[in-house]
Amino acid sequence: MDLSLIIEGQAFRLQPESVHGMLWLQTHFEMSHWELLAEGLATVSQCNADELIEDASNAGLNLSPLPALSSQRNS
């Protein structure tokens, strides 16, 4: 897995799961956001998450929105 999207209210938290996932995020976000991205603290809206998922999938990344579902059930 390269990137997980974890549901947090109305947003998705981005969690890089591999070097490829982090490198891909770095090509899509400004340098000032890289620390938050690396720590899995950056969130995006549902609309932006949909675009991000499509773009990352087209780039060959393996994405996992499933941890979001299990996190919701455990809350």
C-alpha cells in the first residue's frame, strides 16, 4: 500500500504508507505541507479526495480507503 485515506468527519486524512506514496504527495503539495503529510496529519475534502484518488491511481499508486472504514467502526 502506498497511500491511505482515513475518514475524519467530512474530510479524509492522508497517510503515506510507502516512500512512493510520500514522493507522490510531495509532487502534489507545497513544501510547506510536507512535514504534515509525512506525519499523516494533512486532510483534504471529499471532492479533493476523489480527484486525488483518481490521479494517484492513474500514477500507479496502490490506495487504501479501507482503514478509514475500520477506524470509523472502532470509534
